[in-house]
Amino acid sequence: MANTSSRTLRLLSLLQTHRYWPGSELADRLGVSPRTLRRDIDRLRELGYPVEAQRGVDGGYQLAAGASLPPLVVDDDEAVALTVGLQTAAQNSADGLAESSVRALAKVTQVMPARLRRRVDALREMTVPAVWPGTSAPRIDPGVLTAIALACRDGERIRFAYTDAGGRGSAREVEPLRLVPLGRQWYLVAYDLTRHDWRSFRVDRLSEPRGTGARFRPRELPAADAAEFVRNALGALPRPYEVEVVVELPAAVVRDRIGRWATVEEAGAEHCRIRMTTASLDWPALALGSLGAEFRVVGPPELRDQLREWAARFDRACARAGMS
């Protein structure tokens, strides 16, 4: 029975390449007679796999697209490639695909043997992703996303270390509800057992999530869904500034100096356009001053006011130095 089951899985793995297999070649691959192959094909059909057959001397088999997705069978190399691909998609894809990638990643990781997990970890650690300067999202360990996703699914309390926007660290124990990708960030919506209230946590500020083994019954969320809860929470924060400045320097020079924190666009041979999104105008002022070049502020008006204030303060400092 074990040999039969193993052979059926091997047959399914071959058919899932979606190439057409002549019957004789497929039987040779499996080491069985054509009659046994036909029985194995019938067994797959009973399980819901739509296997098409072509009769005759040159007859063969091919797996057709079905109305639903039956269980897939992948070999070791395919499992590693699938997991690494899902990890990349979870970090870098558009919102809808990223969320689906995390759910799939949680399922795949849970059933993956330890020997394959080691291969996945080694491949991820030895790979450096390439992104354009100024366009990268905060890096999030896919293992953190997976651990949180599993805790949300299983209704298990978790503990983790958290650093808030002011740089203050704390230890949290929560009842996790949902992961929400929004913009270029990931958020965990959870009931905070220390604060006794619902909270949204930025996942890039969260580390070392670990299950406590304690299960819980989900509480009622004070919003229609987790995504609305996060949007409402963000709406209460200070609105970020959209900074746009034209600098009299080549784009390559500016990218080299501050490209990690800004989007730099070509605006001619000796000019470039800088865009930043920031909650504070102190950093754009510092960055522009560090370039040592002329520039023009396109917006926002608040940045011009900030620069005038800094200029007046520097003038006063120089005047006081001359009087001493």
C-alpha cells in the first residue's frame, strides 16, 4: 500500500508539470506496466484530478486545468523555491498579493520538514535583494510574519518586543487578530493585554514574537474590520508631509548621498527632483543642507517656513559669535 501511495504521488508530481506524457514513457518513469499506470490514473481521477487521456498507439496523459485546485505535490527543490518566492512576495508585493502570500507562506512553512527549512533559511540569508534607491519598504523578517499569521489563525496569545515611534521599547503580550498590509507597511491588529485595549502594531518595529500556548476567544473589534481599524488609527496621527525639491546637482550625485531616504528623479543633466514623505521637516532640511548645492522648494509651504526659521536662527548665532 505504501509503495502504491508513493507511486501515485510520484505520478501526480510528473503530471503537474502540465506537459504531455506518452503512456510508455510515463510507465517507464514509474517502473510499472501500462495496465498499472491506467489504474493509477483512475485513482487520481477519483481524487479529483482532471487527467486527460489520448488513446491509440501514441496515446498518453496530461493533467488538465480543473474547476477547483486539488492538493498539490511538490518535490524538495520546488518546495524551497516556492517558500522563498512567497517570502519575497510577502515583503515586496502589492497589498492584495502580499496578504495572500503571507497566508500561503504560513501553510507551507508549517508542513515543511526541518531539513528543507534549513535550506530556505540559508538561501534567504545569502541573498541580497536589489532595489532602486529611495523605493525600498522597511525590511520585515518573513519568519516574523509567518509566526504572527499562525498565531492569528490558531487563536494563540503571543509575546514580543516592541519599539514605538518615539524609540521607546516595551514587552507586549497580545491576542492577535489579523495582519493588515497598508501602503508599504504591515500592521498587526491585536488586543493588548497590558493596556487592556485594542492596538495596531507596525510589524517592522516588532521582534521575537513567540507563542505562549494560551488560547483565547476573539473579542469584538471596535471597527467593521481590521483594515478599517488600522486606517482609523493612522488617521489620528499627524499627517505626513509630501516634500518635493529641485536640486542643482546631477541625480547620480544626490542618490549617492541621500538616496537611501529619498526618491531621486532625473530633471536634466545638472538637476534632479527629490521627493520625500515625512512626519517631520527637520530631516529634509538637514538633508538638503548636507548637499551643499542650490535648490528650489516646490512644496510644501511649511518647508519654506522651516528653512526661513533655521536661516534666521543661524544668522543670530553668527551675530552673537561676532560680538563675543
